[in-house]
Amino acid sequence: MEMPSTFSGGCLCAAIRYACSAQPIFTSGAAYLPIIIVRSESLKIIKGNPKARMGITERGNEATRIFCADSGSQLFGLNSSKPEFAGVKAGTLDHPGCDLMDLTLPKISKGTP
């Protein structure tokens, strides 16, 4: 199934909902944590007030995780080194059956430490 041009999702308890008005730029993640990278400006919270937890990466950047305080669902992440992008957790999508890991999308390769 092809990724729709717009998509939406939310937390497990439905207190928080988001919508994205653009197709993914690329995909990343790991076996049990697929992530869809989108332009930050295309991602909007349409219901609820998510919480944010900020931490510092090994490279000194701010990494912010956006989540639901009630269910604990991680919705997406932001990084100060690339503020124009947001990483949406694929498990929070309304229709996770669409082809998120489209082989034609560019992938991020693991960098050297």
C-alpha cells in the first residue's frame, strides 16, 4: 500500500492527535522502532497537549521527545541539529499498514562513531 499524501495519528488513549500535511522525506529507525521523517512545519497537533522531555545527545544537541503524559505513548522526536525535521513514531499512525518503509525512499545509513 502506498503512503498517503497526508496522514494522522495519536497516542494510545486518544487524548492527543496529530496530522501531517506532507509525505515523508525518508525513513529511519530500527526493527521495533520505525520512524518516518517529515518536515517539522507539516506536523501539527490537532487535539490535546503533549508533554516534551528534552535531553542532550553525545554531540551536544538537544533531543526532544514529544509524548502523551497519560498513556506514555511517544509520538515524535525533534533534534536541535536539524530543527526542520521531525521523526514520527510509525506505531502511532492511524493506518500503520501503509507502506512506510518504501524501498524507493532514501534511508539513513549508520554513521561512524
